[in-house]
Amino acid sequence: MSKVAFITGISGQDGSYLADLLLSKGYSVHGIIRRSSSFNTARLEHHIQNPEVYNKTFFLHYGDLSDYNSIYNIFEKTNPDEVYNLGAQSHVKVSFDMPVYTGQIDGIGTLHMLEATKEHQYRLGKQIRYYQASSSEMYGKVQEVPQTENTKFYPRSPYGCAKVYGHHLTINYRESYDLHASCGILFNHESPRRGETFVTRKITRAIGRIYQGLQKNLVLGNMDALRDWGYAGDYVEAMWLMLQQDTPDDYVVATGNMISVREFCEKAFSYAGLKNYEQYVVTDERYFRPAEVDQLLGNPEKAKRQLGWKPKVDIDGLVRMMVDHDMELARKEFMIKHMTPTKQHNHSKYEIHHS
Ligand code: NAP
Ligand code: G4F
């Protein structure tokens, strides 16, 4: 019998890579999607379009972390062995604009997931393994460098505060109800599937579009912030490894290296062949935060030692992967923008229109 996994946040960056990983390992994968007025499953299209997988080993269910009833029903329908709680309002800047909502989803939503896990574990009499997407944002104004599992938290945003609540709740459920519940304290991780409003992807998208003449500038906020950036594909492996351990625990997942937003720009623009990134980048107060996390640097020694995990993609590999992807994406965007249906040909054919 294949194992059954239930993923919240499956339509997001990490959820989509985790679904790829678990399907490749023979799992049946169930995920929550939210009802929206337009499609929100672009990162999952390769599974939805695959008749060997869709509704055979890969299933999507409508639900929302704010709606306990929908969560409970999905547990009942799917009877999961492993639960990965990745769903969140995950944007730090947006959490200042929507603090209550962020608390409801990232904090109380986590409580809904833990309650449903506890209920079903008792009801079914089988162990359910639970993963909580904790965050390096919990360290906020960092109290030591590098940060380990024992570093004191000092969150600097409603998002960071909600994640601290979810983190401590997960530990509390593990200790109170003997749940196999683990927290991954993941440092920033990126990919070509990263949301376009997070800084790395915003930079690589802009590079592709500037190169194609589709935009002139890149408008950023604080370029001095330092982050420990890894590759999302590597990080979902760590999530899975945590749930394969005999004992649940908490782990920092990071590369152990950090660079600034400015340095990321330098690397990415220069890899794309655009010298002097400064001529394209402008800063605007609009993208600064009421309170900033100046630096994050993780120490992943425990994950390396106990899980046998290590990152395969370094910062230069990550930059190359994201820039290559976004140069190609912008090239296609350029083609579509400059193509007009031709009178000479069949209307399904297009040609480049240089005006
Ligand atoms: P993401 O791309 O923003 O994806 C977030 C996911 O959560 C999406 O599938 C989103 O659905 C879903 N979601 C949002 N609100 C929801 C709600 N009310 N009910 C159910 N689902 C909801 O984030 P990510 O980068 O994959 O991150 C995954 C998790 O890891 C998040 O919990 C994040 O906070 C945490 N984390 C991320 C990083 C990082 O660097 N990426 C680091 C540490 C921790 P829609 O597609 O419908 O919006
Ligand atoms: O890419 P960011 O928005 O990521 P941030 O705030 O570090 O949060 C991400 O990582 C966390 C893990 O530490 C996750 F928990 C969280 O869910 C999310 O995935 O911003 C990175 C840095 C910040 O210091 C920000 O102020 O880049 C700075 N920045 C500068 N200009 C910008 C911009 N960030 C964004 N999003 N947009 C800008 O224009």
C-alpha cells in the first residue's frame, strides 16, 4: 500500500516541489486548493495534465486553513499517513497590511491542522506524522549569529509572530498528545517557481524583462538586507526526511552562507550579461518594512548530522537557474507581445511584429 500524504499550500512554491518529490516516491498525494475566480494551480499543471497521475495518485480538494470543517473533512476522506502544513499568508510585507488575516491563517490555521491531526490519530488509532513550516523569520532581530534550533526568537513582523505561535503550538501538541510532529525552521529558499513578489524572483523576472525591453527599471526596497538563500527543491527533501525519523524534532534548514539583496542583484544582472546593475535599480520607500530583519544566517549542522541532509544547489547555481528560467519566460512574453495574427496566413499562425 502506498503512503498517503496531505499537503496544505500545495499550489505554492514548496507545496508543488513537495508533491513532485512524494509522487516520485510512490505516495498518493492530496492537496488543498482555495476557490478563486481564476486558476491558481499553474505550478501543478504537469500533474493535472497527466492522466496517469491526476485523480489516481494526485488529488486536489477545495478547502481553507481558516475553515476547520473543510480541513476535518479532508482528513476523513483521505486518511493520511503524513501531513505537511505549508499553507500560509507567506509574505512578510503583506503581513503588516493584513496582520489579523495573517494571524488567522498562519497561527489559528496551524491550530486547526494540529487539532484535526490529533482527532484523527485518536479516532483511527494510527500514527499520523505532521510537518510544520516554521520560518527563520522567527529569529527576526537576531540574538546570535548563526542561528541554531536553540537561538532565542525575536520576530519583527505579524508574519514572524504568527509563525512563532504555530511553532510553539506544534511543540506543545507533540509534548501533550504524543504527536509525531516536527518543525522545519527553513531559511529563505527560492526557485523558478518562487512567487514574483519575493525579492529574488522580482529581480530575476525584471532582468529577463529589461533584457527584452519589456521594462526599464527594477524598483526595490532595502538592498542591504542579508539572507541565507537556498534552493526550494533541496529544502522539501529535508521536510520529507524529518517525517521519516523515529523521533519527531525541530531542525534548521539553511545553506550556512548569506549575501545581501544588493549582492544578489550584482550576481544576477552580471550573469545575464547586463553590466552595472545600478543603472537599472531604483529604490522606493514603498518596499521598505515598518520593522526589518537585517540579517539571517542559519547553522544547518543538526539537519546534516541527524537527517543526512545537505543542500545541493549553492547561491551561484540558484542565480543561474532562476535567471535562465526568467530570460526564457521574458523571451516568450516578448514574442507574444510582438506577434499579431497575419492576414496572409491561417489565423492560428503568428509572426513577429516589430513596430
Ligand atoms: P507560497 O508560495 O506563498 O505558498 C503558500 C501556499 O499557501 C499557497 O498554496 C497558498 O494558496 C496557500 N494558502 C494561502 N492562504 C491559505 C489559506 N487561507 N488556506 C489554505 N491555503 C492557503 O509559500 P512557500 O514559499 O511555498 O512557503 C511554504 C510555507 O513555508 C509557508 O508556510 C511559508 O510561510 C513557509 N516558509 C517559506 C520559506 C521560503 O523561503 N519560501 C521559508 C520559511 C518558511 P494560493 O496558491 O491559493 O495562494
Ligand atoms: O524576498 P522577501 O520578501 O523575503 P523575506 O521577507 O525574507 O521572507 C521570506 O523568507 C522567510 C524566511 O526567512 C519566509 F518565512 C517568508 O515566508 C518569505 O518566504 O524579502 C527578503 C529581503 C527583505 O529584507 C526585504 O526587505 O529583501 C528585502 N527587499 C528589498 N526590496 C525586498 C524588496 N523584498 C521584497 N519582497 N520586495 C522588494 O522589492
